[in-house]
Amino acid sequence: MWRKMGKVVILGVFVADTAYRAARMPRMGETVMGTSFALGPGGKGSNQAVACARIGADTHIISKLGQDDFGKLALDTWAEAGVTPHAQQHADSYTGAAFIFVDDATGDNAIIVSPGAAALITAADIDAHIDLIEGADVFVTQLEQPMDAAMRALEVARAAGVTTVLNPAPAAPLPDGMLALCDYVTPNETECEALTGMAVESASDAERACAVLRDLGVKTPIITMGEQGAYLDGHGLVPAVNAGPVVETTGAGDAFNGAFAAALSEGRTPLEAVQYGCAMAGLSVTKAGTAPAMPSRAKVDALLT
């Protein structure tokens, strides 16, 4: 059932994804032949914003870009998805880019991100957008932009009573007190191990890891577990949604986070929001690319009925 959507503000990075498919990664000093190449929009924050807007939320992104072709790609991507940008463009820097290796046999990926102008985001930039963040229903950030900016944004959102979501990716040491600012933290298995020191391979592992995350201050941990689904603390494992053959897993976590935030802004329960996230992720992996693979709200709803 459709409900009135709320407002989601996302702090994050846009990068141009340069995706290479091959049978395997080259070793150092080695060249291998690839089977395909694609250029498209990416970056965790941007991907999450596109997914969020496709679900129907009033979605805003805070970021920085260069004044270049990749910056134009960012603005065009957000305009097409219905994302409102708050992104200063810098003539003396560049728009971020990412190298993505995709395994031809499995669709699994390995990624190097160079955030460019988005690495210049500061706490002062957050202060310049205080009204925007305070007016949100849900605030989301990740760890591709500088940590002090993410920390300041979470502080602003928490002080205003905005629901806060941290996707702690890529894995990195966190400042003291950051997790205590988070209503939801959404690591995958690798990121969860970096935060807790515990390997997560099963639902019972996830349950124990969630207890550690709660002890660190997180209100409700959620661990995304790939083809198993997502573990919601206090509920258990929410199964993954099989929407068809897997083409590429790049961006699946972003699809989950964007849809999860959108559903929360709509007033849905955490369980319903996780189910939306799993459905969005399940559909996204059936297509190549990241932002272009984010499905519409109608397709997500159809999968859940």
C-alpha cells in the first residue's frame, strides 16, 4: 500500500564507475584481456540517493563535484532519478571515479574509489546545510567522504530528532561516539567484522555481532548478508529476494540502503523497510551497473506482493 513519502537527506559521494569484466583480476605487473567495459554513474551516496528516489522519497544529496564531464554525468543522473542536489562544483578538482572489476563467472566485484572533489567536504559544509538536515525525516551517510563531515552530519541529525542511518562502507576506524549517534547501522559481513572483530557467516553469528554493536551504542543494527538476506536485530534473518539470475552484485548494498531509508521515511516498520531493501537489492543484481540498475517502486512492490 502506498503512503505519503517523507524527506531523506543523504551525505555522500558521486563517482563515475568504470567497470571492467574479465575472467580474473590481473596479478601485479600482469595484463589480462577483458570481456567488456562500461562507464556509468556510481558512488555509494549517489547510488543510495537514486535508489531512494526511485522508491518515491523526497530525496536530497549533499556532495561536491568537479567542473567536468563526470560532474555533468552526476547532475544528469540525479535529475533523471528525481534527486535534488546540493553539490558545489570545484574547478580546481575533479569529480570522483571508481575502478570496478567484475568477475565474469560470478558477478562478484572488487572496487577502488577515488572521490576527487568529494574528499573536500568538511564539517563547515555540513553546517551550511543544517536546515536541510534538520528538516529531514531520515538522514543517511557512508564513509567515502571525510569522516569529520559524516560525524558532524550525524550530530546535527541526531540533535534534531531525525532518524539516522550509517552505512559504514568502506570499512574504516570510526571516531569515538559515532555509532551512538546512529539509529541504524547497516554493515555487510566484512564491514561488521571490522567493527566488531567477529566473523559473520550465519544468522547466529549475526545475532552475536548485533549484541556487540548495541554495546557500542547502535540502537538497531542491521547486517546485510548477500544472498542470505539481511539480519535485523530483534527480528532475525530477513530472507533475500530472488528476482532472477545474478548479473552483477555491484551496488546491491546501495540499493538496500536507499530503499530502506525511503521506506522508513514513509513510516514503515523496520521489518517492512528491510523487506523493501532486500527486494530492491534482489532486483538490482539482475542488471549490470549501479544507479542504472535501480528498479522502480512499482517493480519493488510487485516483487513483494
